Amino acid sequence: MRQGLVVGNWKMHGSRASVEALLGSLLDADVAQGAVVARVEAAVCPTYVHLAQALDLCAESSIAVGAQDCSHMQSGAYTGEVAAEMLAELGCHWVILGHSERRQYHAESDDLVAAKLAAAVEAGLQPIVCVGETREQREAGEAQVVVAAQLQGALTGQVGLAALVVAYEPVWAIGTGLTATPEQAQDMHTFIRGCLADIDAVDAAATRLLYGGSVKAANVAQLFAQPDIDGALVGGAALVAEEFQAIIDAAAVAAECHSE
């Protein structure tokens, strides 16, 4: 059985005070709800600036810490870049790759995502590779074609993908308040798992698939009830301790139901 996973992507938000307050609340819940964390993994991905603080605060907890991106290069004259090996040495466990905002604002191609994935795996980080279509692509009936191309572009020819996680984030649902229906999300997750079955380095049945896109406590239970949705990559709701904890709790309930 695949273990549930809930990851908070804080994007470019946070201050030292807000990080301490947010993680303080989550850590209090982590201590109080040991049975919950046994059924679902939880992680947070702050900005580079707040990684060390988050790692220090979460050191004795079950909450893992990851980065929102990494460079495809190991070292060199690449101003502003952060190598995967640096993140691993710092203590990061996860790294998000190919997020639609990186693709949109930094023109990241599938080839670049593939290079970053290779660097992350070599450094020992667990990668979360994001895929998803725009509203125009979905309305044109191209959603599956787009997602399949992103998967193949990032994963084909890779090695060491046993720890791979794929996050389906329809671009039209990110930060818009729109959410794919449980049926739409499940259909795409089923399609993604089928695509993964055609990639040699991936165990499709064992790979965890996350949904992302305006995920909140109010809509997540129906999403987690779907057989191919193993958790969530959470944006804005991850910045509110009560919301994020409620999503973790919902994932734990779903994991228990799936195990019965």
C-alpha cells in the first residue's frame, strides 16, 4: 500500500517570525497526533532563506523539509543557483521540480526538468515532479497529450527513480480557487499511472501521485477518497496551520480507509 503524503509548498512567503509560528503549531499537533503521522508523511518546502530555520525546528519531529527547486548543475559560476548536493548536505529530504510557476516565469523546459531530476536523484533527494495543463489546453482536449509529454520529457532515460513522486497540478487550478472535480482528478491520475507504466525506471503501482491546485481542507476529503490520489501538494492552505493540519488528518483517514 502506498503511504499518504502531504507537502506544503510555501512559495515566496514567510518571515522568521511566521515560520516559527507556523511550524510551532504544526509541531504541537505532530506531538499530539502520533497515530496520524504514522499513516501519512508530511513535509514543508519553504524558501531557500528559511530552510535552515525550518530544518532546525523540525529536527526532532516527523515533519520533513524540502526545497522548492534545485539547479541542474553541481557547482560553478551560476549566480543565484543552489545545487542539489548543497540542499542534501543541509538536511533537506524533498525537492519540488518542474512546478508550473517555474515553467511559466523561468521558461523551464522538460529537458531542464529532466536535468534537475538527475541532479536531485544523484544527490539523494526525493523528487516531486510536477505536471499539468493550462485551461486552454484542457478546453482544446489536449490535457493528456500535454501531461504525457511532460512525464516522458522528464523521466525517460532516468535511473534511480524508486523514490519518485509525481504531482498533478492543473495550471488552471493553481491559486485560482478552482479545483478539479474528484472525477477529473482521478481520471488524470489514472492516466498518469498508465504513462508511468511505460517508463522503465518507474514502478507505476508503487509511485505516489499527489494532487495540487487550490487544495484546502473543505475539498480534500473527496479527492483523497480516489484510489489513485495518494496525497496533495498544497499551496496557500499550507501557510495556515489549522488548514494544513486538517489536510494531513484527512490524508490519514483516507489511508486508513484504503487499507481496510
